[in-house]
Amino acid sequence: MNNTVAFIGLGAAACITAPAFAQDTHTSLTKQSVACMQEITAAMDKVTDELGAAAAVETVKKVHEKLVDLGKRQLELPGATPQEQAQIAAQMVEIQKVSGELVKSLARLKKENLLTPDLQKALMNLQSVQTELAQASKDKAAQAEPFPKDAEGNTHETLLEKTVEEAKKLDKALANVKDAETSAAAEEQVKHYRAALLDIAKKQAALPPLTRNQQAKLMGTQQQLVEMMQPIIKHMAAVMLSPNATQNLKDSMKSLSELPREVQKIREEAAK
């Protein structure tokens, strides 16, 4: 079930998605995807008995259809402008908040034996949204123009791949925390990860916006990144509760919560 929460919370930011509606923008579709998350959380909060759980199942199924529709409509848009990228980054703060609320709600349902098999199945099926959109993006990915490079040879594709590699390093370091020595190593990796992601954000902001075909080509790597965040979140929670982890490491990890805001600021500055 935690994998489902990770998808809703992080996948919505990575791949929010008929021909595009005239009023559609990357920002408007992102806001609608966040609203979908809020709709699911509200439905879970209302569950107090099996009848309520059955109603929540229907809500989740409807949201599933909405997410697929939003994703397909986004594939029809041109690449996001720097201004839109900054506005989308701002939504990450709300996404993190709603994801946390959903985790608490699901924990309550599980404790009260209200997480029925049908509700679990409906929530797990949300993870298939990415699969459903992957097929829709294949043709566009095949038509993708070459990614533009900056003076250092960076492209949106290589920077996203670098983000994945940095996430892997962070995951490994946090998983290995057992004592003061491994805590120190993890602390350095957290600092490196934070600095690396800010550097990547600056380089991404300086590149031309992605075309819709280029965006489609990146969906597989984006999904990989989304899936990687769940074990990282688990390791972070374990470290925060561990008596063997140093306070310096715990304080260092808290700084990661500010990353979305800092990335947003970088994109806003680039959009001016």
C-alpha cells in the first residue's frame, strides 16, 4: 500500500495526464492532479464502516480514470515553459502535504480493519496509471527531437538520469545506517544529494523547454525515479526513529524537506 501512496504523491508531479482541451496548460493539469490526490484522501477520511469503504472504492476508480485522462491530455501539450516549470514545482509542497495525510488515513483504516480487499485492490490499481500512459507516449517518444545541450553537454535526459543516480546513492547510504560511522557517511551523502539536486535544477532551468515528444521519451526514467522514492522515504523514517543514528544525520535529513521550495525558487528566477 505504501507503493500506492508513493505513486500518488510523487508520480503526480512527474507525470500528470482526447486531444488537449483548449484551456489545458501544464499548470492547470498539475493542479487537477493534486485535486485528485485530495479527493482520494477525503474519501479515505470519510470511511467509518464497510459501506463507507465501498463508496471509497468507487471514488478511487473514478480518480483512476481522471489521472489517465489528465496524463493523456498533458502528452498533447508542447513543452512546459520555465514559468510553468516553476509553478509546477510549487505544487510539490502541496503534494508532499497531501501524501502525508493519505499515509495517516490509510494507517487508520488498516488499524480499524476497514482497508477492505476491494479498497486495497482499487488503490493498488492506481499504480497502473503509469503503465496505461506509457503506451500512449511510445509513439511520441519515437518522434522525439534531439535533446538540446548546454555548454557542458548536459541535456534534460542526462540530468534526469543523474537525478536517478543520486537517488540510488542516497538510498544505499540511508539503508546502511547502523552506527556513528555509517551515520557520518550517510550525512555526507545527504548533503551531497541536496547540493547535486540544486545544481541539476539550475542546469535544467537554463535549458530550453522540453517538447511534448521529448517529455514522452523521459516518462520511463521519470517513473523509475518515482518508484525509487518509496524505499528512500522508508529509510528516512527508520533513521529518524533509530537510536543508532546520530542527531547530525537527522538534522541533515530535515533539510531535504526544503528542496522543493528551493527548486521552485530556482525555476522562478530562470523564468524572469
